[in-house]
Amino acid sequence: MKIGIALGSGSSRGWSHIGVLKELASLGVEPDIVCGTSIGALVGAAYAGDKLEALGEWAASLTRLETARFFNISSAFNGFVDMDKFQTFLGQCVADKDATIEDFDKQYAAVATDLESGREIWLSKGPVLDAVRASISLPGLFPAVRNDHKWLVDGGLVNPVPVSVCRALGAELVIAVNLNNDIVGKHFAKPPKLSQEAVGTVDRFAGAVKDYAASVFSFNNKEEQAPSLFEAFAGSVNITQDRITRSRMAGDPPDILVAPALSQIGLLEFYRAEEAMEEGRKCVQRMASEIRRVLQLD
């Protein structure tokens, strides 16, 4: 029986996928088909290429300051992420620069969105890192990626949890990991300003971007204030992905649904990886008996 795993989008909450995959392995579950959207495509590529351990160690080592250094305002009109640093990270922890999807022992596909037509694009051949960059290119943070004469952006805009892709690639049973289960309306906490050191280059940008950066890397409670620029952006992304996920999975439900409780982790709080990975492990542990029953492991 071919088992597929659909790793959903969710930005920093995606480190939970690492915990999910490791705990599934401890149960003896090794998916044959790996499909991912956005951060799910990134973690899925590391898993398919036997780099999951390296990715987990790197993610666990991240601090707020190191996370902040991935953001570069000098290219803000194309996206806030420093693509040179991001490219280096991908080569170290996800796949070698010249690796292709065909090199994987497992079937793999990443989901992206055609920016012009709005169509869902499945990337199941060619360079691994090109597929990952396209799938994870959330507008405003990453630049769009040119691929096969198309401009591609984040696959979470069309298929946040790619159950359908797993089935199309031949999966007879699909495990889906939904990171958007409990996130709507959970990110309206007001942060204090960052220290000068943590802000780094962001302190050279005025007004709204300073507010944006502070929202990303710190948090605090202040009631009765309008949402900041970033809070409105994050909340909108959460609502969109939650609604699309519900709609897509209603029409094509997985055989097993893993839904870690991650609402406490903000969209770009990548430095909270250990917390996310632990919840991924615990979520699988809570479902262990159901997983064994469906997969007939007993």
C-alpha cells in the first residue's frame, strides 16, 4: 500500500512537520509519496533527500536575532527576505544546489500558484530548490519565481494541504498535516519595540516597516488598538488559508488528519522551532492508536 503525506503551509508553524515526520517514523510509518505546500514543500524536500535531521538541528538553533537577519529592507520592493542568506540555508539544510527531484528515492511534489492565471502548479520534476523557492514565495516576503515561462508564488494561495496531489501521484492512503486548524484571530497581540541590535537594518526603514518588524519578532498585550500593518497581513493570510483548507479537504478528505495546536506561534516566529516540533511529535502521539488502526500496524 502506497502511503502519501501532504505537508501543509503555515510559515513558521511548519517546523511542526519535522516533529510529525520523526514521530511517524518511530511508529514505523515511512510515506512513499511526499507532497508539500510552502513550508511543507521545504520540510518535505529535506525529508525526501535525507536532510531532515540537519534541518531540525538548524531550526532549533535559531534565535530572534538570527531570524531578524534573514530580513533585508534594501530589496523590500521585491520582498523582505534576504535571498542570499535564504539560498545558503536551502543548500545546507534542504538539498544540494544541483539536486533534482528525480534524484529522490521517494516521489515528491511541491505546490505553487501561477501568478497570472491563478492556477495550481505541481512541481514534480527538475531542480529541487527551484520547486521549494516557488512553493514558499509568499507575496510581500519573497519575490515571485520564474519557472517554465510562468511567475510562481506561494502554493498556499490555492492548495494549502495538498491531499489531491498525493492521490494524483498514486497514494492509496493519505496522511495530511494541517497547520491552520486553530489560527484564525489568534495573532492580535501588540509587541514592544525591538532592541537596536535585534532590529538590525530594519531601524533604517520608516514608520510602517518598523511596526512590521516589531510585530514579527516580539509580542505583548495592549487592548483597544488597531491592528498593525503586519498583524492585518498575518490575520488575512490565516483567514485565507483556513477557509481554502476547509474547502479543499471537504471535497478530498485525507485518511488521517494530523492537526497540531499551533495558534500561539506567529507567522514569522521561526525561532520557536523546538516548540513547534514538540507539538508535532505530541500530536502524532495523541493519534497513535488511530494511526495504527487505519494503517493496520497492529
